[in-house]
Amino acid sequence: MSNLFDLTGKVALITGSSKGIGRAIAERMAEHGAKVVISSRKAPACEEVAAGIRAKGGEAIVLPANIAHKDQLQGLVNDTIAKWGGIDILVCNAAVNPYFGPAIDCPDEAFDRIMGSNVRSNFWLCNMVLPQMAERGGGAVVVISSIAGIRGTPTLGAYGISKAADTAIVRNIAVEWGRKNIRANCIAPGLVKTDFARALWEDPPTLAKRVKDSPLPRIGEPDEIAGAAIFLASPAGSFTTGQVFVIDGGVTIGGAALE
């Protein structure tokens, strides 16, 4: 393996890593040498992922947590440090989207939940991790955003607002913590075949339009996002910070131009 993508000995904490994009990132980081923390709300689902990683010779532990609860996030950080001495890579992947439809009809409760889980929890978790990361000589933060955060949408408006806020989080971390050798970047996926996005890719008209509008006429797979996360967390990305990496098959630059 090229040293450019070597994560040997690094500790990677990945939220929402029991399935989808988070699971793919955890599995691939483990393959590249990282010790990974599998975390989501449900321990059994996390254990399945961790067992698969260990079966292939990787290192993984399970620390369940609900990202909506600050005390559980602090416990997640504390337990990771107690087990493995620190955190070198933080991947904020867990997110929610309880509302699908025009933003004007989004209930206050849904908006508050979206912003709390997708923005505030990332803000909390980064602030918990960054000081010890600086003490270790540096590290990398990767936040999974979305193309909904960089372009308008008629049905995912509140979610898009939260994902735009995530891009601001990484830019500020990049500026505030860069002198401590800490880098922070976002990945903004397009439509990826995950349970989280099932309502979109299982809807035939939505899927047909997305495929039609994309230069690569298909939707993405979780593994196709994992590679970017490894780049951003590894020596290969050592001069990359404060950026938003769009991985969407080209849909944001296609659209009407393909008609």
C-alpha cells in the first residue's frame, strides 16, 4: 500500500457507521490500517459491522450513542480516548431528515430536529474532539454534507440548510485549528444508494430524473464516498483543508445541459 493512503495506527471515530456511507467509510479505513470506532444508536447493528472488520484482520470497537444527546456524545469521546488513547480522525456522518416536502410546510419540530442532529451535534462533537486532537499533534475532521447544501431543492429545503451549515463548520475549524495541524473538510454526496436516501432512489420518477440529469447516468454507491474520506484523512490530503468535495456523478454540473 502506498504511504499516501496509509492510516496505520490512527484512531478513527465515525458516527452513523452501522450502515450506508458511514459503514463503508469505517470498513475502508480499517482496511487502510485505522482503528475504527463504530457508533450509532443501536448496538447490535454496530456489532455486526465491527465483527466483519475484525474477521478481515482489522481493529474495531463498538460505542453506541445518540447524536442528539450531548452527554452521550461526550461519553463516546471519553470512552474512545480511554480505550485507544485519543482520536486522530473524526468523521461526522450521522444525520436525520424527518421531513420531505416544501420548506414552507416543514413543522417546527422537524426543523429543530434536523438542525439539532445535523448541525448542533457536529458542532458539539468537534468541540469535544479538537483539543485532544491538537495535543496529539494534529488530525483530520471529515463532515458528510450533501449537494442539497449547495443547491436549491423543492423537497429537501430544511435538510439542505443544515448541510450548508455543516460546510461552514469545517471552514471555521480549518481557520481556527489549522495552526495546530488540524484539517477539516466536507464531502457533499449526490444521490447514493443507502437506506437514508431510500425514499428518493425507490421513487421511479425521482430516480429517472436524477439518472437523466447526471453525466454518469446512475446513482452512487457508499464505497464511492469512502475513498474520498480516506484521501481527506490520510497523508494524501495533508495540504487540503476547508474544502467541500462534491461527489455526485456530475449532476450539479449537468442538468439542463444534458437535455
